[in-house]
Amino acid sequence: MKNIAAIFQKQMKDTFKNKTVLIQFVMFPILTIIMGKAVNLEGMPENFFCQLFACMYIGMAPLTSMAAIISEEKEKNTLRVLMMADVKPLEYLVGVGSYIWAACMLGVCVIGLCGKYTGEEYAAFVAIMSVGILTSMIIGAAIGTWSKNQMMATSLTVPIMMIFAFAPMLSMFNETIRKIAGIAYSQQISNLIGQIGAIQVETENVVVILFNILLALLLFGYAYKKSGLA
């Protein structure tokens, strides 16, 4: 636990130095606040911007942050030094992952407050988003572990991030995209958020999200076996 806590504190300090990671945590919460107050069109669905930016947030922030942090520390040999200092790979991943999860959940709380959710609805929103964040983090960890440096991580992260972050947004306006995007966890998260207030968790929602998590874990396992963290 001491090692995990040390890694957590280290990442807190590093985030303020790494503007690329910091902006991921604050960009969409700020956009939600601004757009929610500045735009009010007739016929616009309730909590439209909250749902829109929430799904983009889970598809982008935890994924890119996890991949960027791991790949950067691999490139700078920081991870090798940590391993030599008797920090185990699992301790490192839990330390980094818990920090990113906590930082993203703060953003989720801000986005949720911008929506017109009651107490139970707000709790449901936060719970649904936490599942999406966890899934994105595992995907980001797989990319970061596989990548030898930040440039490689970025080249892999951008197209994957674009799919998971923007598919739910595009599916709001195109039924064909909605059907195709149904295999992505971010789309299922979007569907669940859209039902808050009269939510009905269906088999499709659970199966697709669990399949995405399992696939992400398998990819991470393969990447770790192939490249390791050091």
C-alpha cells in the first residue's frame, strides 16, 4: 500500500507538469458547463450536453491519460527505475489507475451536476460512468504497455479514441451508425445514460460492456507478456 500511495502522489505532482494529461481531465467538464449555460435551443432534449460530453469524456480522458503516462515513463526509463526500487508492476498499475480513475470521477461529478438529475438519478449517472471509465483505462493500459514510446502510443491512441469518443455522438443523428456503434461499450454507456429516470438495464448492455472489458483485459495481458512495463 505504501508503494501504491507513493505512485498515486507522484502522478498528482506529475499531472500539473504534464499539460497534455491535465487538459484531458478538465476539458469536457468545462465544455459541459459552458455549453449548458450558453446554448438553449427550442426542442433540445433535456441534459443533451451532459449526455453528449459525458460519453466523449469516458472515450477520451481515461484512455489517453493511461496510455500517455505509461508510455512516457517507459520512454524515460522511469518504470525501469521503479522496478529496480522494488515496485511491483501490479502496484504501479493500481497506483496510476486509481489516480486516473479518481481524477476522471471528479470530472464525472462536475458533468453530472450540470445535468438536471435528482439524487438517485445522479447516483445512477456516476455509477454508469465509473464502469465506462474503468473500461477505457484498461484499453489505455494495453496501448501504453504495448508502446515503446509516446509517439507510438499517440499513433495508436488517436484512432481508437476517435471511435469510442465520437461514435455515441454521431449515433444521435444517424441510425446506421447507432447500430454499428452498438458493439462499443461507449455506445452502451450512452444508451444507459439516456434512460436515466426510467432506466432498464438490458442483456445487450451488460453483454457488450463485459465483452469489451474482457477483450481489453486480453489485449493488456498480451501486451504485457510481449513488452512488459520496464
